[in-house]
Amino acid sequence: MKKLVEHLLRPEESPQDQRVRKRLGTLGSCVGIGMNTALAAVKFLVGTLTGSVAVAADAVNNLSDAAGSVVALISVRMAQKPNDREHPFGHGRMEYLGALAVGVLILVMGIETLISGVRSIITPTSVAFGWLPFWLLVISVLCKGALYLFYRDLGRLIDAASLQAAAKDSLSDMLATSAVVVSMIASHGFGWPIDGFMGVAVALLVLKAGYDVVHDMADTLLGGNTNPALGREIIERLQGYEGILGTHDLLIHDYGPGRCVASIHAEVPAEGSLLVLHEVIDRAEHEIGHALGISLCIHMDPIVTGDEKTDQAHDHLAACLREQGEAFMLHDLRMVPGESRINLVFDVVIPPGYGDTKGLCDKLRRAAKELDERYECVIHFDIDYYHG
């Protein structure tokens, strides 16, 4: 399925191009709407003619999946609306809202399946068997499996959260239908009334899938750190440019797929040529931004190199920090001399959740005094979300 999906992308197209994402997202959603509507119509007809409650109930599940595909279609297309005065960063987060809505639909389906399963356990009944309904459900499982793979691979290709959520919806429906098939076999072949237990088991899986979708999308909309791999990629690429000595203070703002805005501080030698360094920074912004499909802004931080006292203080304090762990780092150290004291002004990177900044300050001040009693530390703490 992955190769089939990749063939939908023309040789000259990029999956990061918003027009391409709109075209493929629309195609994926329409395939889902068409397949789910067709399955629902056939199942309603067969369920009515044969009196099979299982087939008729599964038709309702297909209609809910079709509704999820409609939500995905609307969100993908609305996300492509151009920037305006009220939304200067575009409408890309509509895809996240669409995925959130699909997640809610999955949860509703899971709750209904759980209630039905519990009722069947309390008052077990045999599942009606007929070869036509049976084979129709088997075909439905295969169709939903293919649709799951199609949604999953297409959603990954164009980074469409709504399609990836629809993939989980299709997987949930496939599991629910498979449970009905197994229950029909167990009831008809062995007389085992396991329909309720299968329903509860499937419901728990469906609820887990729905929770994951809702949790991930809510976390993204609330500004959660959902893409640390992108942060690490930016840092690794930037450190490969000549003249850049280190990086810190990376921030990434996600306004929807293909609409990430990132800013980062890059340390450069203070004695270097400003024009040359500025050219390096401009080239890095363009090349990294184009390669990763983001808007990147780099702030230059000149640091003194080759000064014996500054290097000594930096190395001594950095060694002190390393005792705390690899996540603790020092950057932007500069000396500000006065008549009776010398201020060491620097930033310290700490991991998220670290709380003992006062104790760390005391430790660093004692370490500085070991070098010179006149040293006074002026420390600013940064949090690093993109390492580890």
C-alpha cells in the first residue's frame, strides 16, 4: 500500500507543498467517504433482507466512519485557506481540530461497543448466522484493513493528522467487525456465546485508539512538545555550518503541518567577520528551512574565544555542571569587570522539570569562587526540550 500511495505523488511534486497536500488529502477523504458509504448501503440492504442484526449494526459503524472521512475532508480543505489579518499564520490547525473530532467519534463508538458488550454478557444470546451476512462481514474486514493502510500511509506521506486519525478509526471498525465474525463462528460452530466478551475486548482497544488520538491532538493544540525529532534535526544540521560554535534557546511553534516557525540562538566567534558570519547564518536559515519545510530564524550570539581567563572560567563551570548530568550545559559566558568584583554572566541549560535552581546557583557560585574570590555569577536558566 505504501508504494501505491507514493505513486499518487507526481515526480515533480513535494509532499510538503500545500497544494499537493490539499489534492492528496481530498483524494484520501473522498475514497474513505465512498467506500464507507457503499459498505453501509450494502450492509443495510443485506441486514434488512436477512434480518441479521449484526450486519445492520455494522452498517451504522460504516456510516460513522463515513462521517469521520467527511470531517477529514472539511478540515484538510479548510486548512488550506490563505493567511488573513485575523490568522497571519494560516488555518493549518484546522487539521488538528478535524483529527480531534475524529478521535471523539472513535471514543463514542468505543463507548457504544462497550455498553453493547456488557449487555450481551449479562443477557447472552446466540449470534444469528447466515452465509451471506458472514461473507459480507469478512469482505468488510478486508476492505477496512485496506482503507486503514491507505489512510495510514497517505497520512504519513503528507503529514495529515486528520487522515492518520481516520486510519485509527478504520482500524477500530475492522476490529469491531472481526469480533462479530469470530462471535458468529463461535456461536454457530461451537455454541459458545462469546459475543459480549469479544465486544468488551474490542471496545477497550477502540477506546484506547480514540484516547490516543484525542490526547495527541489536544496536546498539539495546547502547544505540547510533540515533535522533538524536528528540534534535534534543526540542531544537528545547524552545528554542521562552519563558524557556528554551539546552539541554544530553540523554540518551535506549530501552526499546522508545513507551517512550523522556529527560532534558535547560534554562538559565533566574537572576533569573526560580521559580514561572513551573517552570510553563513542567512545560508543556514534558507537551506535548513527549505529542507525541513519550516520558517527558521537564527539569532547570532557572539562569544569570546581565545581569552585565557574566560576560557578557564568556562571550562571550570562547565565541568561543575557536568557533574549534574549531560542535560546541564553552559553557554554565552562573558566577563564584566568592575572595581571590586568581576561578574560572570552566563546561561545554564536545565532539563524540563528540574526544580533545584537555587541549589545549582549556590554550587556554581562556590565553583567560581574557587578560581577568584572576586567572581560573582549572574545566571539565567534555559530549558532544553529537544535533547534526550
